[in-house]
Amino acid sequence: MFERPERGERAVLVHVGAGGAPLPDEQREFEALALAAGAEVVARIDAPLREINPRFLVGTGKLAQIRQAASDSSAELVLVDHHLSPAQERNLEQEIGRRVVDRSGLILDIFALRARTHEGKLQVELAQLQHLATRLVRGWSHLERQKGGIGLRGPGETQLETDRRLLARRIRQLQERLARLARHRDLSRHQRRRHDVPVVSLVGYTNAGKSTLFNRMTDAGTLVADQLFATLDPTLRAVEFPAGGRFVLADTVGFVRDLPHELIAAFESTLEETRESRLLLHVVDATDPAHGERIEQVEKVLAEIGAAHLPLVRVYNKTDILAIEPRVDRAETGMPSRVWLSAATGVGVNLLLDCIAEFLCRERIRGTVRLTVAQARLRALLFARNAVRTERDAADGGWEIGIDMDRADFLDLQRTEGLQVQTLPVADRPVAASAE
């Protein structure tokens, strides 16, 4: 095992290219990840991979080059832009004589630096332990019983089992704590659903400008920094529409290429906010030459967390740098599909608010309901679902009620209680539901 300095480790970056030379954009991103983790980059090695060496990932010639570069630069660490199996990581460390960290381990380390809330720290620790589990067990393999023999009996096996048991116990503790926090988060979501307050989530590649846009729309004052994963812990704030009504805007963790599966599993409750959203705003850095690839990678992660089916609007940010006028592009259905704006200057944010209102109102039923005295139960259910906006007594002793409610709730009451809307008001523009 190697000592782990706190910060400022001198690192050799190994840029691995699957099937050929590594792409310049991926090289820049990996270097940014290394800098975000606090590493000092002292050497870079390109390692085209035409076939994978099962022992070291790279070939023996490239391995010798990495070992020489680490020695010449007095590096303490080798960072590999690829997933390494536990055996490959151990073999590389033995051959190079320095600690080796793969892409997943590096991202987990950055998340550990960025976590601020209690829940965020627990989630990161769980992800790290799940990532470490196979590496720790494999690391003790030289102490396991192998055909018996002197030096390979008793205590070695006991030590391995002890490590497994301690690790499994801590993972269970973290999962139980996160389950309790998830139940609390579920209560908050239930309250928002009960008051019929829709949630809109900002998603996108890390450092695309989500937090800047979030602050522009909410005046929340959350951390904004030109670095990867500046935002880790989710933040929710209510946003008022100019014409009345409101929604909850959620700022979520940024996605990245090859996001470790351990993180997706550990952040299950946090990502639930995204899955429960009424609308996703996919923030795209319009100045990024590789924004097309970034879009594909974000959509891949959305599919992994079960959010690919949700309505989505792409928000192309940083139009001020490109000198592009803000605008809204629409799909063939007539609904907004892309919004061009500048979160830094605020130009075009009003267009985004209009698009959000349009999407949220599309899923709503507004109109007048006439109920008889015999339908008092239905009236009570409408109040319980916060759907009543106006009410006046009818001549027959019943009620004439103006409703504004979620389409799913309306269909449920229509099926179970026979709810019908008699008239639909004419509005100049959609207005999102208000919340008491």
C-alpha cells in the first residue's frame, strides 16, 4: 500500500484511446478532472489501445514509457483515463512503483472533496467503499489460502475475512442512514405533490452553467465556479412566474462521461428528484465544440437513472460569448425544444420561463365544475388535492367550482368519481399552477 498525501500530488496522466489515439477533447477533460482533484500534472502519456492487455491494460512498451516518465518527473501518482480492474490496478502499481488511480477512482475523489451536506458525504463514502470493496479484497489475495502451505494458513485468511466483514458492516450502516434520509426526502416530495407544486430539474454536463442559471432564476446564491463538479449537493428553490403561480427548480449534480456506476447507485435518493420532475432543462454549453457528444453522454446517464422518458427542453447557454440573439426553437408538435440564452447576463431567461409555463400547463386541466349536494365527497376531494381556485354557491344548493389541477389527478377523479369539466376558460397565455 502507498501513503496518500492530502493535496498537491505530482501526477502522470495516461490518456487512453480505445481503438486509436485519444481524442483531444477527452484529454482536456481528463486533465481538468486531475486539476479538480488537486493534482499537479507533471507528465502526459498518450496510450492508443488497439487491443487490451489483460494484465496492465496497456502494452509492455507503453508500460515502460509510463514508468520512465514517472521516475523522471518524480511523480507520486499515475492517473489512467480508463476503467481498471482490481488486478490491473495492482499490477500497474507493482510495475511502476507508484500509486495508480483509474478514471472512476478519480471522479469519486473529486466528489469526496465537493460534498458539503451530511447526506452528500454519506453518499460519497458509500460509493467509495463500494468501489474499494473488490480492490481491498483482491489486495489481500496474497494472504489467502492457496493450496495450503507454510505462511498461508490461519491468520492470513482471518485477516481477509475481518476486512470483508468490517467493510460490509460499514456499507450496511451507510445504506441504512441514507434510507432514513431518503424517507425524509420522500415526505418533502409528497408535500409538494399534495400542494400540486411541479418540480423542474436542471441537468447537464458538468460545468455547463447550471448553477449560474439556477442563481439567475432563483437568487439562491449557490456556489458558482469554473471547475468540474462545483455543485454536488442538490438545491431546490421556488420560482414565481411573472403572471402568477410557481414551481420548484432543482439544481442537480453535473454528469460526465463514464460516470462511475457506484455513484449512480449511491446517489439514488438524490437522483430521485430528477426522476420525479415534471420537466427537465438540459443545460448545454453552446461554446463547447464537443457539445454534441456532451448531449449524448447526458442522455445516456438520464437513461441509466430512469429519466429518459421525461419531457425535456435543451437550454443552450452562453449566447453572450457567441453573440447569438436569444430565441426559442420549436419541435414539429409546436412545443419548445430548444431555448438559447445567457445565464450570466440573464438575457433570454424570460423566454425560458415562458417555455416552462407552456410545458407545465400542457399537463393541467382548467375549467368549471358544477357539483350537486350529493357530490359533497367530490368537492372535499378537490379541496384535498388543492385543485380549487374559485367557488360560488349554485341555485340548487350545489357548487360551481373553478379548478386547476394536474391531468393525472383529474383522470383519476374522472374514473373514480365521475368528475367532468363543463366549461374551459379562454386564456391569453398559459399560467402555471399556484401553490398555497
